[in-house]
Amino acid sequence: MIWHNHCAADVAAELQSDLEKGLTAEKAAERLAIYGKNRLSDQKKRTFLQRFAAQMKDFMVIILLIAAAVSIIVTIMEGKNDWLEPIVIVAIVVLNAMLGVIQESKAEAALDALKNLAAPHAKVVRGGEISVVSAQELVPGDVIFLEAGDFIPADARLVEGQSLRCDESALTGESIPAEKDETTQFEEIAPLGDRRNMVYAGCTVSYGRGKAIVTDTGMNTEMGKIAAMLGTQLDDVTPLQKKLAKLGKTLGLLALGICVIIFLYGIITGQGILEMFMTAVALAVAAIPEGLPAIVTIVLAMGVSRMVKKNAIIRRLPAVETLGSASVICSDKTGTLTQNRMTLTKTYANGKLLDFDPKTEDPSRDFLLKLAVLCNDGRIEKQADETVRYIGDPTETALIAAGDLLDLKKGELEIDFPRMAEIPFDSDRKLMTTVNFVDGRNIAVVKGAPDILMNRCSNQAVIKDALKANETMAGEALRVLAIGYKELDEIPANPTPDELEQDLRFAGLVGMIDPPREEAMDAIATCKTAGITTVMITGDHVTTASAIAKKLGIMEGGKEAITGTQLSQLSDELLSRDIRKYAVFARVTPADKIRIVKAWQQKGEIVAMTGDGVNDAPALKAADIGCAMGVTGTDVAKGAADMVLTDDNFATIVTAVREGRGIFDNIRKSVYFLLSCNLGEVMAVFVSMLIWHTSPLLPIQLLWINLVTDSLPALALGVEPAEYDIMKRKPRPKNEGIFAGGMGIVCALQGVMFCAITVAAYLLGRTHFFSGGDDPVMGQTMGFAVLAFSQLFHAFNARSRHSLFRIGLFSNLRMLGAFAVSALVMLAALLVPPLQTLFGLTALPLHEWEWIVGLSLSPIVVVELSKFGIWVYRKCRRKKKLGE
């Protein structure tokens, strides 16, 4: 059937659905099994063999395989039966590839889980009941509801529409939203943009609301047909991964250069060509941290998974890096910085202005709240899961909630004092009136705007003080309501405001506000110490916004508030110049938000921006990090955002920034660890070649050390907990290099350290501790053991720039596990006779193990001393500055 060519009833008949009740749950399940999930097909995932083959395409792996092939050819030509070396090389290559495939699978699984968490939802009728389901569960025949801000989850024929307009630019390229008309039918050949009785997956509802019956899902939608033509998707590679890939290539070229020099030097000094070729190849592989990109992907994926548990869904991996650089957070007020629930905070009754405290007794206040609860149309309902649902105007539900705390429950009061008549609230009168039967009398209770109600009170003697109280409460940005009452001789047949809302007796005032979240106050304080500026952007009144901002600590130190009207009078140049003056932007439009974001960016700041509405999407995209609200946010806002907050809480943004900083820190730690160790290996071989014209390590030994030390410890560094002072540092510049802060120099110096202890171990073993012997195998065994174990101990140095004793040995149990497993593997190679033979090692006497332990522990001693020296230097410098 051509859906746009038939009326909605015919479409429903064709799909065997009911326009009112939709599909039954059973029929929906059957169709889901037939049509599959409503999603675009992912790029076909590679099989295990394909992934394994991809690992084999790595430049260094190819060199290793060539080396193994050369070794086999030479063995055959020379007629030797020495197959050990090529077998071990191939085994190491296969093991490395297997680890790569496993790591890639873990990263992909973590990212797939995140995609599912971020999937949009749809409001659907199933069996006559309206429910919210995952958009992936929709099937043809489902009846769905749409409203402004929603992503359209599937292609559907409109059934009903109220001023419905849809942005179909993703499909048609038409920038103006298309007006929809469910009553019209169109010719079969009508182009996509003219089918006004249809809505299409991937588009958004710009305005109005509607009801539609799903006609196509998944790859059968118009969007799916386009996706099928494209057939590919781009990998979400982060800037950091690109930098590291480039770094790997640079290091590769340098390593190859060094290896060529070593190879030529070995030939000149009389070493065997094959031996030197294998040494050079092994050294090249050892020098290049080829596992680094995979480690970075895994660290990012694991970090993003941790963020999900803390209510932040990262939709794009590059956002993780950017989060660590965030220097300005532009936050909405309502629900993000505040609780999004009006709360009674002050009362004025019998001449006393008091903070609301249900624990204190005050008959005048209790009487005031009794009247407020009676003259009230709000409701509070307890759900089956014990959560509370507030129904009605927020100010009214705030009064009911306060009454509950005083045991003035609305349901009980309405039974004891039934409502006999009422005049609903009117925006012109700004008053609401009910008539209740109280203790045998008819009492008219009036609630509304203080300035209007107080003018209608007969006891004007008390009004002067009440006006002062009203000013005080308004100055604190409270929403103030006045309450009055009077006794009626009889209830009019047709009550009018003139009859019931005159000659009142003034009862008092109630003041309410949407209070700040406690956790938001702590989070803003954390931002200050972290060098992050918090800015409030809200559509609320400037007085209310400023009061909340002062309570939260946003508006202090001479900072100002500005309204949207004032903002419109500033040029972009003036706004950019003065942007740091303003902490609160009130009564702003979506266009204003973009200007604010761009003004901060022009100052070189990295801006995070929160939003929930359709109109916030441009600002979310303009910001460096767009943060959409998961609870109140529209699908469009979530689609435009880099991060979705599942609890709509400002504190979650700050938690995410902390995690972002920690993830970047951990990636740098992995890079630092791998490079310092690998540089040490290259230097050790180079220096030994110059001194003894031979390598301190066999090729197979180099490859084994590279495999053992470059895998588990580096991954364990990736899950290091964020350092205790990470939010006391200033934001990292967005384009800061991976070697910033002198890390490159430190890596080089520590490479020298590894070179020195490895060469020392080789010398001690070869000369039998200067006793005049010459035992290269003993020297290589000592060098092998010391180089491997010193690198494993060095992983603990890489955990923090602070002392290991400060952060605690047991604060990362995975590092202890990685150390234990790697150390056991190395001990097996050194102690098990068949493995000793395999790796060209020899048994070591006990006194040589003492030297191995001492030399292997030396990196911890050296680095701890350097950390202590830096700490003393910084402390002295700080004292000197304070003295000045």
C-alpha cells in the first residue's frame, strides 16, 4: 500500500491495527519478531578472524613476520634444526594479536551498551493503554503520540494533528518546517516533501502535537533507505587517538632509524647478519608502543561506562577529552541548580515573619496554612513505589506539602470542612476563592496576589506591617501569596467576586521558592577550586535568578546579573569584552544563549552548556560540550548534545568533569609508562652495542618483555582512581599536547635510568660481579630479569605525580593484580627449566637474585626521591610568594 495515498482508517485496516487502542502487546511482540528492531542496521561487525587479520596488518607485526620468515629460510639453508626462534616470534605475534582482538571486543561492547542506553523513546498506545517504550520496540501498526521537541521514531501516517509542523531538513533539505495535514490524501507520485499527511523517522517535531500510525520501521523507513545506500559509518575517533597514532608513527620512524644504525654497527663490528637483523627488528617492536591506541580506546570506553553509573551518558567519545578542559559551565536554573519543586520557606501571620519550621508550634501560622490548604486545587499522590507525585500548580502543591508536615492533610480537611462553592483563579483578578463549611459556618477563603488581596481587607491596621513583610519576602525572591477570609451569612446561588472577595479579614502571607539543590552548592564550590567559572542562564526573573545565584555562590565578588533585554542592546564585541562581569543571564532567549556561549569561547574558554528544549539545540551544538537533560529534555536536545544527564543535576556535570580529567590523566600515565620503559630498552641495547659490540638481550627476550610489561600494567593505569587533588588544578588547555608539563623530558630521563640499571645488571652478570669471568648468557639473564621487573615496579611510579605512600598502595587493586600476573609470568620464564631454554636464559644463584631485587626496586626509590624534591621545592616557592 502507498501510505500517503490512503486515509488513516484504510492504513489502519491494512496494518490490522486500531486507531484508538493500537496493537495488543502480543501482536506487537509477534511483529517485532517478524520485522526486527526499529533501528538502522549497524555496519556489519567484523568476525573474529577478520579482526585477527586486521591486527596482522600492523606495520610492526609485518616486520616481525618477515623476521620469522627470514629466520626459517636461514635455518633451512644452513641445515640447522633451530626452529625455536621463529616459533617463539610467531607465537608472540599471535598472542599480541589475540590480546588486541580481546581489547577491541571489550571496547566495542562497552560502546554498544552506551548506544543502547542513549536510545530514544516513544509514547505508544498498546491495548488501549498509553505507555513509553524504547523506540527500537516500535512495529508497523503501532499508534504513537508526538509533541514539540520529539524525534520522530518511525515513518507513520498521521491520524490527528494540532498545528503540527516537522523539521524534515534531514531528508528533504528544506530548512522551513513542513506543515502537516492528516485529512488530505496525496497522489502516489507525490515527492517526499509534499506528503503532508506523513511523518518520517529521523525528523523532529518543531511545533504542535499529533497522533500517527506507524507504517515502516528500521531499514524500511525513508531514512533507512538512505542509510542502505551509504552502507558505511565513520568510526568515532577522538583527537587524542589521532595524536597518539601520529606519535606512534613518529616513534616508529625514529626507532627504525636507530635500529638501522645498530644493525649496521653490529655488521661493522663483526656480528652475524641474521643475529643483528633479528635484534634490530625486536628492538624496533620494543621501542614502539603499538598497543597504545587500543589502550586509549579501552580507557575511554571504561571511563564512559563509569560515567553512566554516575548519571552521565557520553554520546560522543571526544567529549570525554573536552570535559577535562572545561573552564566555564553555563547552567540552567530550574531543576538543574534547583530542586524544581516550589517549597514553602516563610510565613507571615499575626505580625510575625518566620522561617517555616514544622517542629515549632504557632497557632496563627497553623491557621493560615489550614486556610491555604482549603483554598487549593493541587493534589499530592503517593505512587505504588512510595514516590510522591505532585499534581497541580507548583505553588499550590508547595502549600499542601507544608500542610502535610503540620498534619493538615488536604484529604482530611476537605472531609471535615467540605467545599460548598468556589470561584476559580483568574489571571485578570489574580485571586482564587473557595467557600468551606467550617464548624457550622460558611467561610469564604481567598488566596492570591498580595497587592490585590490586601486592598480588599477590612483590617487595614495590620496591612502596613504586612506590606513591609511582603517587600522583605519579595526581596529574597520568594513567590508570595496573601490569604484572607470572611464569614458568610449564606452562600449565594451564583457566587461572584464582588460578593465573596470584598471586606476580607487578612490572615497572612506565605512565601515559596524553588530552593537550590544542596549538592549543587557543593559542586559550585568544587568548580571554584578547579578554576571553572559557573554561569546561570535562565528564562526566570532576574530578581529570582540573582537570589538563587547568591545562595549558590555563583554571584559574588562584584559579579553582575543581566537580562535578555539588556543583552540585546549590547553588540557582540561589547558582550565579548565584558562577558566575565556577568554571572547571571535572566529572561534570555535561545538566540541569546548562543551569543553567550560564543562570547565565552572568544575569550579562549572551553564551554559546557545545559539545555532541555528544542530551541536549546543550537546552543548545545555551539558549546564545546552540550549537556542535555535526561528527565525533562526533549529528544532534539538530547540528539544535539554530547552528554545526557539522566538526573538533570548540575552536580553530575561537575562529576563528569572530574571523570574527564581523570581519564585524560590516566591516558597520559599510560603513555608516560610505556614510553619511558621503551626508551630504556632502546638505550640499553644501543649503549651495550657501543661497549661490548653485542646486545644485552636476545631478540626473543626483548619481544617477551615488551609483551609482558606493555599490556596489563598499562591497562591497570587506565583505571586508576582520579587523584585527590584533581579538582584543585586549573583546567587543561584544550589543545595541550600529550607531553605538556615536561613529560617528554621526564620520559627521556627515566629511559636513561632503565638503560643504566639494565646495563649494570648485564655487566654484573657477565663478569660474575667483576670476578674476571665472561659469561654473556648470565649477563643477558640478569639484564632480562632487571629490565622486566624494574618496568613492572615503575608502573607504580606512573600511578600518580604524588608519592606512592600518599595515594596508598592498595587504592588500585587492579594494578596489584596486573603486577602479580606479569611478575609470575616473568618468574616462570626465569625459573622453569624448559622456559629457560626457550628464552636462552640460565639459572641464577641466590646472591644474584638479591642484586636483581635491589636494581629492580631502584626506579621506585629514584622516582620517590624526585617527587619529594619537587614537593619541597614547590612548598618553599609557595612560602616565598606568601612572604612577598
